[in-house]
Amino acid sequence: MDLKLAGELSGAETAKIVQERFHIPVVYLMAYSDAATVRELGETGGPGFLTKPLRVQDLQPAIQLAMARNDKQQQLERERKAWQDLCRISQEQLEQFTYAAGHDLQEPLRTASCFMDLLERRSSCKLDNEERRLLAEAKDGLERMNTLLHDLLGYAQAGFVKGAPIPEIPSAAALNSALDNLQGAIADSGARITRDPLPIVRADPSQLSRVFQNLLANSIRFRHPDVEPEIHVGVVNGNNQWVFSIEDNGIGFDQQYAARIFAPFKRLNHKETYSGTGVGLAICKKIIEAHGGEIWAESAPGNGAIFFFTLPTL
């Protein structure tokens, strides 16, 4: 193909379309081999070129080289797609196993808990203080394990949207649903929650509500003692995406841990001081990434935190 082909499209533009749509190797024919022309050639992904006047003995080696390079590129692309498919299947199988294992473990935990309750009712008057303490610790351990399994199942299911295509919804409705679920925690803590006008987004309503709920619950939980939480839900439009923010006046955290907190079961605070299993933010991350967005946080110890997440604009 002549690099300087006359017409609406240049030879380079035409060749690029041919390569992308039909995966046909292209060898350029050009009159000049100056730096600018060679750079233009490289930007189109052309595998080689010949200069005018064309010599017949140069044509066959150039075509063979172009075909060999094209075959190699196609092989690499097939291997890349096969690897992506394998990773996706492996991830799905792992999540299915996690869900099944977590679900199956719930029944023996319920049975053990029932026997503990029965033992406490029938033998409470016969137990000494040390035996009562051990029984209480055993029941507490079962309760923590049940909570952990519940969160594990939630993490395994997060991010999957079944059935119809993802709908367009008012994000304000998802936030309202989260606030309804947090009424008790809001009342107990005296939290004051304000918001910006929120946009229409493409998202699964229950999963977006869960993101709001988990982030708001964290802002309420990780508050200063004797200080009522003040939380603001904001949003700005930029670069073809909505950037949501949840800002609070809580205890904050060191910015060096900003990535760690989104990993499953990672905690920065002692469990005796602040409840939770460390799965809530991991669930948020999984849901937001499944919707084509990102999530991150900014904070400093004692100065509150801001959690950001993005969703594509319509």
C-alpha cells in the first residue's frame, strides 16, 4: 500500500482500518524514508515498508516478514484472550466454592449454638464462675464465626448482577434505602447526614444501596468518642464519570493504609474497640469495579476520612 495514497483517507489511515477490521498484514510502499515518515509508519502499526522505485526481488521477503509478524501478533492476541478467560473462569469457580462452603458451614454452626443455649438453660445453676465464663466465650466465638461466614457469603455474591441489563436508577433512591437500614445506628450515634443532589446512574439498585450503607456505617462506627458524626454525601461530574464522596469527621486513618483497607478481612483497629470483620470495604470495591468504576479513600489520623467512588455517566 502506498503510504501517501490520495483520497479522503491516506494510505496510513486506510492500512490501519484494514489491519484492525480484517487482520490483514500490510507492507507500505513510499517514496521517502525520512524520520517523520518512518514515525508515521510506526504509529499505524505497519510491520514493514519498501521504498520507491520498487525492486521485484525485495517484494517477496517483505511480504513474508509481514505475514510472519501478523501471525505472531494474532497468536499473542489468542493467548491473551485465553489467559483472560481462564482467569475469569477460575475467579468465578473460586467465588462459587466460597459461597457453597460458607453456606454449608452455617448449619453446623446453628446446631452448635442451639446446643450451647440448651446447655446454658439446663445446667446454669450447676456451673461455677469459671465454667460460665468458658461457656460465654464459646458462645461468643460461635457468634463471631457466624458473622464472619455471613460477610464471606456477602463478599462472594457482591458484584454479580443477574437477569436483565443494569437499569438506570436515581442514586438518591439507593441512598435512601441505605439510610432506612441504618436508622438505628443513626439514632444511637446522633449522626447528622447531609447530601448533594444526586444523579441518575446505571447501577443495580440493591448493590449501590449496599455501597452507600457500608460506607455510611463505617463513618458512624469509626467516630470520636462523645462526638456526634457529621457525614456529607457529595457528587461531582467530571471526565465522563460521576465521582461520589462520603466525608466524615471520624477518627480517620494513616494514608499509607489507604489501599490495604479495601482487602478482605483487613482491619486497622482492634476488634474489641470497633466491631466488624473487615469485609465491608472489600464488598464496596468489588461492587463498584463490577459497575465499571473505582473506589479509594483519603484520610489522616484524627481528621476524618473521605471515601470516593466513581460510576460512568449515562
